[in-house]
Amino acid sequence: MAESPSESSPSAAAVDEAELARRRRIDALNLPADVLAAYRRKFDALDLNRDGVVEIRELVAVSRVFGYNLSREEVLEIFDRQDFEDSGGIAFDEFVVAMRKRAGQPHASGDIRTRFRQYDRKKRGYINADDAFPILERELGFDLSKTEALVDLYDKNKDYRLSLMEFVEFHKKVEALKQQIVEAFNEFDVNQDGFVDLEEVYAKMVPKGCTPEQVEALFRKADRNGDNRLDYSEFAAFWDIPID
């Protein structure tokens, strides 16, 4: 005999109510569809195991990929203990609420200054391609020539260096490129072990017209330590993302 609506399980009703609450939190923000889609892409890049929840360990791990060595405590502070449901992680709606809060905080410019200081190790008040290269090599897989090209693109007064004001737009571009690389890395890393092996590369690239020989040559060139797998930095070099 089928259950009547009034006899449905309490657990199912609780799930439905939680889902409604999540939807209401997002709807209350009244965000444009393109903004919401951008947040979804960022959330999916952080959600390493694809379970719909970003856990603290995932936030810490991916924050390092993006160039920030954040502790568990710092991650909790950034997201203001946004885990409404005490689930041990942050669901998409909680992530969006947290990101909107963070975007509205007055110290946002301080984040840029902190990032600028990570580049400006010599404390000169500006950076050049040599300063940017170690970071862009690690995070984007850039060589020095490509780093120089990106710096030149945002060097508005052509003095071969970036001021803090010029760095703002440069930094936005770097973050956008990193986002694309992280998404590609997660797509290739099918078994989600944090590395991309040759078989995973074959599976993605051979159906698109590359020969196994071409794929292996590119893979071997990027595999700097010869361990037959690509970590994030090696994959970034392998991916060779264009600047434009």
C-alpha cells in the first residue's frame, strides 16, 4: 500500500526542507544568472571529490594551488563559519553567501596588497617579470618569455614593471587563468588522486585527434621529475594555457 503524503518519512521531509532553505538563501541574494554560474564554476573547482560539499581539507588544498597557504583556522575565518547545517563542509548555497559577504568586506583591497607583497619580495613597491616568474611558473606553468608577455600586457606606462594599481588588473587575469587550469586539471584527474597520469591524458586527448605519440611526447616534456604523473604545476606547463 502506497504511503500518503502525510505518511512520508521524516528524513525525506527534512531533506526537502533543507533543499528549500538552500534555494531560499540563493534566491534572497537576487544574483544575475551569469554571476551565479561563475560561482558554480569556482565551487566545482574546489569540490575535489564531487560530492556537492566543499570540506575544509579541500579548501586548504586548493587554496595552495591558488597561491595562498591557508591554515584550517584561516579558512574557517574567511568563510565566517558559514556551515549553516553543521555538515562539516560548505554546500553551494553556503559558498555563495560566504563569497558575497567576502566581496562586500572593506578590507578586500588588503587582499590585493597581501598578494602584491608575495610578488614584491624585494619590497620595492613594484614588480617586474623576474619577480612574477617563480609564481607564474608554479601556478600557470609559464616560462620567463610568457611571464614577460603577460607583465607587458598590463604595464600601461611601459616602464617594464607593474605598480600596485597596474597589478590589480594583472592579478585578475592571473586568477582567471588559474581557474581555467584548475578546471582542466580536475577534468583530467578522473580518479581524483591529485595527479594526472598518462592514461588519463590519453583518454582525454586521443579522442580529440591527438596521436598517442604526440600525447606521450607532451606528457614526458612536462613530467619534470620523471615519476610518470603530473602534479598541478607540471600539468599547468603541459596545458600551456594561452594568455588571450
